[in-house]
Amino acid sequence: MSKTTTANQADAAAGSDVVTSICQAILRRQRFLLTSHARPDGDTIGSQLAMAYALEALGKQVKLVNADAAPDHYREFPGVDRIEIAERSDAEADALIVMECSDLSRTGVAGLDGHFIINIDHHAGNRMYGALNWFDESAAACGEMVFDVIRALGVPLSREIATHIYLAILTDTGSFHHSNITPRTFDICRQAVEAGVNPAAMARRVFDSNSFGKLKLIGALLDAMELIDNGRLAVLYLDEGMLETCGCTHNDTEGVINLPLTAREIQAVVFFKAGATGEVRVSMRSKYDVDVRAVANAYGGGGHKNAAGFTVAGQLAEVRPQIIERLVTAVREGLKSRP
Ligand code: AMP
Ligand code: MN
């Protein structure tokens, strides 16, 4: 059986058929494997661990696996050290819950296909690869959906669960900047705060825990920033040499992409990270109706209107012009409906 909801059913999510089916499937099973997408972000970690604590509150056995380690500033959040980092998992489980992944391959973990899969995601273009699929593009974070499942399971919001739900929302909304924030977002945050989350401490832990090396890296990246289309598009470039000079790792690039958007004129940012592998990793962010997901889709990537990404084969100099052209078009289109 495979059921889905659409965006306009989202408000009824907690009572919807698919949430009920997911709850029934969870209650009938004992051993769970939880995973999410490679190169984890706050929504990945938050959704996964909120679900883990909720299942454990029901007496279930939970294992967690991800392809990549969490960025440093998430490591001190409860349970993060329990996530196994592996390219493959042969863990036995009665169900695999995949959160935040439009496709099973987004996990970057091999060996997961044979499981009974529960797919919970908010990325457009979800492939409905589960036995149960809940896809809600209107959710500002996958953590909002996980919250609905936890509530429908009747699990009280412990401080750990509330912390992870809040982490998911705080980060996936770009600290409440993106355009998919709704009353539901704040209602969930209100409940998280009532359950003991301290918003100031969360913001400090997530956004104000940079190393000095990262500050240097930010300086170097912004110094080399290029402005295009009368300053409406900002372009950032990272090469391995910069990381070395600043004593940083790839993890330290997290969040840097949002900084150019603090300039009034800049409507979109693209961040090119050229690796040694002959591939370029491309991350994009935008304001209001500038749709960077459409650009990501053209290269087989994905994401959301205001935050999307993809990886493309080739040298930066070859792939760059077309990507920039598409982004300039997206910026001009998006500005037409600027509030
Ligand atoms: P990033 O720029 O890596 O922070 O990604 C921004 C958003 O786009 C996140 O929601 C990602 O999950 C999504 N995203 C990034 N890369 C891909 C991809 N290759 N396929 C699908 N979604 C992606
Ligand atoms: Mn997300």
C-alpha cells in the first residue's frame, strides 16, 4: 500500500490517512533503522534524532546510520554520537525510516533497498520509493512532519525531541528567512519552547559557534566573491587551498552561503566547490520568489525554492557559464513578483 498527501492536505497532516498508516506500521514493529541524506544538515540530524527518541519512548529498538558525519556544531546535540557513519548498512530491522530524501540514493548508504521503507520527506520530486510514502512539499522542514508523526504516536515532547524538532526548523528555514514558513511552523516551535527549548541558546549553538579558522575562511570567501547582474547574483568559490590556508575542513563551509544574502541588493547566491574528483558541488540560496530549485533540477539536483543544490561533472570553467546564465534568468523572473 502506498499513500501520499499533497501540499493542500498539509494542515490536516496529523490526522491524515498516511500519518495513521505510518503510526500503525511503527506500532506493529520493534526494530528500526533511521537514515537521512548524505552531508547532513540540521533538518537531517534533527528529524532523525527526534524520531529516534520518540521510538525509544515507545520501547522500540533504534539504530541510526548516515553516510557522513554531522558538521561539528551539531555534534554536541543529544544522540548525535549514536549515528553510525557508514557507506553500507546490513543492519537488521523491521522497518527503515528515511527522512529528508527525495530518492533512496540521496542517503549515500548502500544496502538499504530490502527493507520495509517508510519515506517521510518535503523535497519536491520525491520518488515515492517506500512501502509508505508521506511527501509534503509545504513543510518548512522535514522536522515539521516528524513532529506530526510523533504527536500522532502519542509520544510526549521530551526536551530531547523538542530540541531536535526545533533544530530541524531553525536550520531548514534558514533561521526563519525562507518563504515556506507558516503558522504551523511557529505553532510547532511554540510547543518545542514550552517543552524546554531555549531559542537564544539554540541560535547561539547553531550559528555562533564558529572556529577562528572558519571566520578566516568566511573572510577569504567573501573577499573573492563575485557580483553579477548589477549585484543581484553573488558567486562564491571554494578550492581546497583555501581550506588549508585557514585550517578548515569542508564542514566549515556550512552556512557561509547565507552571508551574501544579507546585502540588500543580492537576490541569489551560488557557491561553487570544486573538488579534486573532476566534479563541482553547487549550492544555491535565494530570496522571496527567486526559484533556485528550478536551476538545480536542470542538473539532476533538487531542494527548495530558496535553497537547492546539485553536483555536476566537469571543470568549473566549463560548467560555470551556463549555471550563471540560468541563475540570472531565475533572479529576473523572481523579481517580477517581489513583495
Ligand atoms: P545544500 O546547498 O547542499 O545545503 O542543499 C540545499 C537543499 O537542496 C537541501 O534541502 C538539500 O537537501 C537539497 N539538495 C542539495 N543537493 C541535492 C541533490 N543533489 N539532489 C536533491 N536535493 C539536493
Ligand atoms: Mn529539509
